[in-house]
Amino acid sequence: MRAAVCREIGQIAIEDLDEPTPGDGEIKLRVVATGVCRTDLSIFQGHLPVPRPIVLGHEGVGVVEAVGPGVTRFAPGDSVVCSIIAGCGECFQCRRQSSALCENVTFYTGKMLDGTTRLSKGDEEIYSLSFQASFAEKAIVPERSAVRVRSDAPLHKLAGLACGVSTGLGAAMVRDPVEAGASVVVIGTGGVGLSVLMGAKLRGAARLIAVDRLPAKLEKARAMGLATETIDASTEDVVATVQSLTGGRGADHAFDAVGAPGTLEQAIDAVRPGGHVVLIGLASNEGGVALASGALLRQKTVTGTMGGSIEPRRHIPEFVDLFLAGRLDLAGLMDRAYRLEEIGQALDDLERGRVTRGVIRFDD
């Protein structure tokens, strides 16, 4: 099978790998499409440590070709959306319906849940990103990190639900459900930020304030009808502008989809007393957050989310139903489709801000 293999930082190339076989509790997918996410870009650039050679890709959708021993939820022909959340179903967190915080799953090992690999090229071991490696024609995925969806759903439009889109929707609909009539500010209007705005709008938010440093991203938020106001953070004082737009009170909810130095502090300062702040993005592990005690005394709630805090087998089918009912514009989030051979271009376009979200399609 063909796959995009990253052997060195900043290098990726199409190679022919051996046909993989699913192990116990795993399924084999014919990949229909996969999103190109900033996590893929970060690993490609060396910002996240992983073993190499590795096949990236963690927003895959596809059709089941085969199932391994012990698989009970899937059969050949099923339509599947993969998920970055692979809860064990048995630990303390999973029993509390917090699969994103599973105590028994470790990310970025390059191996499957049993500690072994599935991809190879002759005698050479090839690693997989996030138990999936969907920058390839075929993918081996644990049953518990895959979700069966309706067969009438166009799979290539659902790729973002595997990671970024579900993260944004979940932040505004699951982790910190936005109330009807609320005011919401979202810092960072890439694919995740736009998904937050989409979820907040679906929940009935009255004021949607999009913040970014790139005018093109703010324009996309406006064009999709996801922003009632926009703030150019490169030229405007974000907190002062939010205060002005909300009558001096501050927003009810703020979501930081960037996680750069200073953005979480902006979000905290931009909400009213008693308001809610959710950290979604993390641009750098360096440094900390200057959290003033007064913010807590004014009863501001500051929290975070992993993967939108969703339960994949419950929420992803719900998101698909909303999409097919015309209530979620998932297709509008995708700017461009690429062939697998164009993976280098896709990563470069994402880095340079030419696209908000791209998707690699195998069905054209």
C-alpha cells in the first residue's frame, strides 16, 4: 500500500509499505479521506517527539475491509470515523465517562495499544501516529477508537470529526455548554476555533466574537456566518474591544484555541465576573500562566479540554446527524482537497496560513 512516511524532521515522502493486518480488537480500514491537522504539522517540524520512521495522519475516515479477532462492533462495509480518543473503558476516568482522560492510554509512542507496531517495509518497522496512521491507503485502528456512522454520510466531509472539529464542537457543547443568548469570544479562528464558533452558534449564542491576527481567517469566520464581530489582534486591544462590545461587562464564555503566551490571560480578562474560560490549544509547553487571584475571587471559572471532552461513540454520530440535517456546515470548514502525493504541499499550506483546513482524499 502507499503511505506518506516521515523519516526525518521536515521530510516526508510516498513509499510502498507492506499490506497491514489487524490484530486482536483492531479493524482494517480502506481510507477514504483524512484531515491535515496542526498536530501532524508539529510532529513533521519536530516540535513533538515521536519515533521515526512514522506514518502521520490522525483524522481518518474510511470503510472497514477486515476485522481482527475479538471485534464485535464492526463488520466489513461499515462506514467509520476514527477518533483520537481511545479510552480503555475500564479505568477510573473511563467509568466516569471521561474517556479523553483515560489512565491507560499513552499518546505519541508510535505503537498500537498493545505496545507493538502494525506497519512495515520488509524487515523494517514503521511507526503509526495516534493508533491510526491515516496518511496511507489503509489504516489499522483499535476498535475502541473507531466510530461507526451512517452509511449515507459523505465520509470525506467528516474527516475533521476525528480530531479538530470534534474538539471545537465539544468545547462549546460538551465541556462548557454555551447557553442560548450568551456572548462568546474565541481566540484563534483556525479549524478548531471555527468549530467552537459553530458549536456556540448551534447552542444559540447571541454574540460571537472571533479573534485572530490574520485578516483572512477573520473573513472566513464572517463568510461562514460564525462571527457577529471580529477583532484583529495584531492591531486592536482584544480585552478592551470585547469589553466595549459587551457593554463593559465582558463575555460570558471565552475559548482559547491558540494557547500562545498571553492568549489565555486575554481570555480570562475578557470574560465577565462569573464567566467561563476554556483552554483548547497549546502552542508551546514553555512558560506558564499568570492567573491573578482577583479573577478567581470574581468567580471566573478557568478550565481546559482534551479532544473536546467528547465521548466519541455518543457525540460523533450526533454531530453527523446535525451535519446531515443541515445544522453543521462541516463542508464549509474544508478549504482544499489534496492527493496523497501532495502531502508536502498540504503541510506547507497549513503552516503558511493558506488554508484553514485541508483534507487528503483517496476516492478521487
